[in-house]
Amino acid sequence: MRIALYQPEIAGNVGAILRLSACLGVPVDIIDPCGFAFSDKKLRRSGMDYADQVDIMRHADWAAFRSVVPGRLVLMSSKATDLIGSFQFAPGDTLLMGQESAGVPDDVRASCDAAVRIPMAPGLRSFNIAVATGIEEHANYGLDFIEVSHTDESKRSPIRAEDTATCESLTVSRA
């Protein structure tokens, strides 16, 4: 699995995705041009302290990216009809995240092998791309058990909406 960012515009989002990728050991492709200077302070602050831990590949443009990245290309899109929970990811897949303001152009969308979306409440436009990337990695890696630590250890249980007000910390365990 790889993560590809198509012409990202917000340094903080890229930094958060790089940090996520470092923690999960997932390579990241950045398809230029970016909407910020790659050495931007916000990028460094939000993720680049993990830069040595991330396999980052920069590409001059879409054509350069497509010429070197193998496997299926799976677009994460709020316009997709297939839901992420019913999609079967494969080890060689690359998850493509579009620009924060515009997604991807039609020719890029057409060249993808699949497109998936995360279900959300009606009337809302989209998730933040860093959040969506984290949700996708959760779905792909099978991180399906989140446990809540309460002050009273006898109340430890899988997380539920009513538990969130009493959480002191979250422990994530891989399935």
C-alpha cells in the first residue's frame, strides 16, 4: 500500500499524513506542484520531525507519477459510489488523495482503477484529507478494536459514543 497526494495545497495536511505514514510504515508519493513551499514551517511542525522515517517520493507531475508507480490506483473521493468498508484493498494498491479544494481533474479520475468514499452525514462536502487518509488506513489495516481507558478499570470496554466524554486516553490495538 502507498499513499499518493495529488498537488496538495495545505502544508499541515501533508505533514499530518507524513506523520501517519511514518507510524504505519506506508510510503508516500507527492505529485507536484504543491500549493506551498515544501520546507514550509507548518509542514515541518506537523510531520517532518518524522521525515527520516517516511519513504517519500516526489514527482514533477501526474505523468511522471504514473510512469513509475505500479499497482492499482484507488481514488478516495466524496463523489465515489463504492463505500470504503466494502472495498477490498490489495497490498500493491496506491491510495490517491486529491487537492483539498478541488479533488482531481476528470482525466486523473478516469485513469484510476477504483474510487471509494467514506460515508458521512447528508449535506456535508468532505472530510479533511489527513482525516480521510487515517480512516482509509484504519480500513485497510484492520484496526478494528479501539479500547477506552477509564479511571475505573472495571469500566474498560470497546469505545461507544456515550463513552467519549469520560475518556482519559485511547489505546489502539491492531487486529
